[in-house]
Amino acid sequence: MNSRQGWGVGMAALGAVGFSGKAIIVKLAYRHGVDAVTLLMWRMLLALPLFLALAWWAGRGRPALSARDWRDVGVLGFTGYYLASFLDFAGLQYISAGLERLILYQNPPLVLLLGVLFLGQRVGRRQTVALALSYAGVLLVFAHEVRYDGVTTWIGSALVLGSALSYAVYLALSGQVVKRLGSLRLTGLATTVACGLCLLQFAWLRPLEAAWVPSAVVGLSVVNATACTFAPVLLVMLAIERVGAPVAAQVGMVGPMSTLLLAAWLLGEPLTAWVAVGTGLVLAGVAALARRS
């Protein structure tokens, strides 16, 4: 492995840890009595200047966007960043950070299933086994949590699964748009759209005074917007440029494990044998899909 590849692997790992830390930050903020709409508004408000700058930088010297481009950016911003983020934040009010990360890690299997259902793709034997392993792991951890929290686990899991499905739609639809606009430009523009939608949602659903939250929530939102949102996006994109998407995806498997460890350390969530086995099954399934691709 040369130095370029080494940097790529390191960036992919840091990006995965940064993304996984988002759930921890959100759970910590909820302890201060803030709700999902307000917390998401703060995250996107603080991230907006960063993604505007990214969209400008990545678009320098590039052709102006056509009406078709703007339509696609709007659709992808809604599905991939606004709806996925809102459902995820809402779900974290009900389930553990560990279960949330395992459900969100179903993006590759969900993209595959969408291809089978709507694009006529076929699933081979190895892919079938990978899907079975991945979903068995999630169901194992889900069954463990639902024994203690009952209906709240059902609600939270359904919301986070909706988030994963929304982001899977984004991944399935974004391929051609990435070729036209470039990954960084599309990310900057689509996330900017999502930021605007989150701000509009807050203005519609909450009075202005609801924006006044404890200083601890603002501080956590700064970390969420930078270290858990903007920085991981850049790190993963740079990693893909250096080592390719398959290797970056494999390295990204440190994400669920880091979530479990951080949740046990900072949130006091139990790290049981059930959770460990379920996580192992999910990682095995996703790894098999990555090798197949």
C-alpha cells in the first residue's frame, strides 16, 4: 500500500467514525429536552454555509445548471438529505444509537432490493446469502430491544428504516446526476437544498422562540454540523478518489462498531452478546455484497 492509498484508507475510516458519531451527538442533545425538528434545524443552519461553499468551489468553471439539473438536485436533496435526516433524527428519540446505525447500514442491501423491484436486476445466490445475513443481524438486535421497550422500538425502527430507504432511493437515482455534475458539486447543492427545507420546516411547525435552546445543544449542533456531517462527506469523497468506492465501503465498516463503543462509553448503552452477534452478521452481509460488486 503506497502513501496515497494509506491516506485514502485513513480518510475513509475517519469519515465512517464521523458519520457514526452523529447518533451519539443527537442522543446527547435529546437529554436537554429539544425535539427533532429544532435539533435538525440547528444542525442544518450551521452546516449551510459549509455546503454553500462546497457547491461554489466544486462548480467553479463548470457549466451553469439546466432546468433538468435543478429538478434532479431538488429531488435528490429532498430524498437523500432532508427526508432521510428528519426520519433518522425522529427515530433516535425511540431507539438506541447502536440499533439505529445497524438499520442505516442497510443501504447497500436496500439499493440492491430497489434494483430488483424496479430495474429488473437479478439476485445471485451469494447476494441472497448476504441479504439474509444482514437482515438477520438487524432483526436479532431489534428483537433484543423490543423485549424491553416494546412499541417505542417499533416506532423508532420504522422511522430509521424509512430514513435508510429514503437514502437508498437517493443512491439509486444519483448515478447519472453524479456523472453530469460531479460528486462534490452534487453533494454541496443537494445538501444546500436539504438545509433550506429543514429551515422551512422549522419555520412552519415551530414558533421562532423555539429556536432558543440551551447552549449545550448549540455546542453539540456545531459538532454535529462539522465533525459529523460536513467533514465526513469530504473525507469519504476524497477516500473514494484515492482507493475507490469498494475499498472505501469496506473500511467504512468500522462505523457500526465505533457507534457501539461510543454509545457504551458516552450514553451508557449496554454492549451485550446479542448486539455483538447482530452487528457481526450485518457486517458479514454487507462485506459479502461489497465483494460481489
